[in-house]
Amino acid sequence: MILRLNKYLSQQGIASRRAADRLIVEGRVSVNGPVVEDLGVKIDTEADRIVVDGKAVSPEHERLYLMLHKPVGCLVTKDDPEGRPTVMDLIPRLKAPVFPVGRLDYNSEGLLLLTNDGELAYRLTHPRYEIIKKYAVQVTGEITTAEAARLEKGVFFEGRRTAPARIKIFERSVRRTILLIEIHEGRKREIRHMLEGVGHPVQTLKRVEFAGLRLTPLAYGKWRFLKKEEVLHLRKQVRLLPPKKDKRA
């Protein structure tokens, strides 16, 4: 079968399509010997030999789907050259390698999905599908009704306005405000930038829901496999049919 290299790597559970593109750009992927330089290169899945970071890509792994309650002080990456803790340190050795779906910054906690289903991960993080994410946030100071309206309308950072959000305030005083923010964008540190934009720096941030899946009652720093119905729910969210062989663990 002829496929684009990044799609093949995602199907094999090496990385999401976007992360696979980064691997190619960084010169970490070779096809039949030479290092690949073209992001659009296509390969023959039955004849070509693909190597990533010096290791040959093996036949497709069993698909795995996990939910993790990411703690604060943990990087969302497979490895860190500086030796800092990563989310992979919290996951035991499994039947097949998995990778994080999207991002959650170092100082935030909450729901993080991990999988080796590259196509599902790609769609869950692509803006086209407008996947809903909900965050419980505590900020400095009292957010006014006008400021909440600004957040819902969108605030400017990095040259463009954020997409509309939904805001629900649970508690507010001169010292702090506790609120729930619902967004469907995935820009880097978006929630923090939004709240700084209205003058209320984030004190704590916790993702409590992703694509309709809820974090509770998963304990801080713990993980679990997704249930079959949860995987089917995610696939419906991004209009992706179940594969012929779709297993948990």
C-alpha cells in the first residue's frame, strides 16, 4: 500500500501525524537507508524499510487507549533531554508504546489521553473537529461580568483573537475567582494567555473534561485504560470508523 510517510508512522503508533512531521524535519527518519527530507514523501508499506531514531518500524501494534490524571510538574512528552519528569514516567511498560494526545503545560494538571492510534490522535487535536475541552481554573482577583464577557467573546494574543469560550463562575472575591472555562481551540498555553489578557493570572489550572470524557474519579497521578464505549465515543466525535481490530490491552 502506498501512503504518506507521516500517516504511516501515525498508523504504526510511532507518533501523531504532526509529531511525525517533526521527526522528519529533525532528520530522525530514513527510508531504505537515506534520511528523509521531504515531508510529502510517500512509501510502499510492503516493500520499504522505515527507520526512526535508529530502530526499524515494526508491523502495526495493537491499539491502546489510556487516560491519565497528569500531575503538576510533569512534561507532556515522550522524553526530555534535560531529564525532567514526563508523563511517560507514570505509565508502566505496555504491550505497545503510546504517546500523548495534544498538550497540557508543565504547571497544569488534569485529563490527558495517550494512545498509539495516530489517526484518532491527529483528529482529536485538529482544529477542524472543534473538540471541547473544559478546565477548572483559579485566578488572582475578582473577574467582573464585563471581563467574563470579554473571555467569552475572545481576547487577542499572538496576533489573533481566541475562539469564543464559555465561562461559568463558581466563586469570586477580591482575592480570587474560581471558574470553569470551555474552549475548543488548542493553542499553546491558551487558557493562561486568555486570563492574563483580562488581568487575572492563573493560580491553578486543571483539565476536567476532554471530548466528552470526564476526569473524575481518576486519582491524581493515576491512569487507566479507556473502556470500549469511551473509545467508540471518541471516534464518533471525529467521524472515524472503528478499525477492524481495536483492543484495549
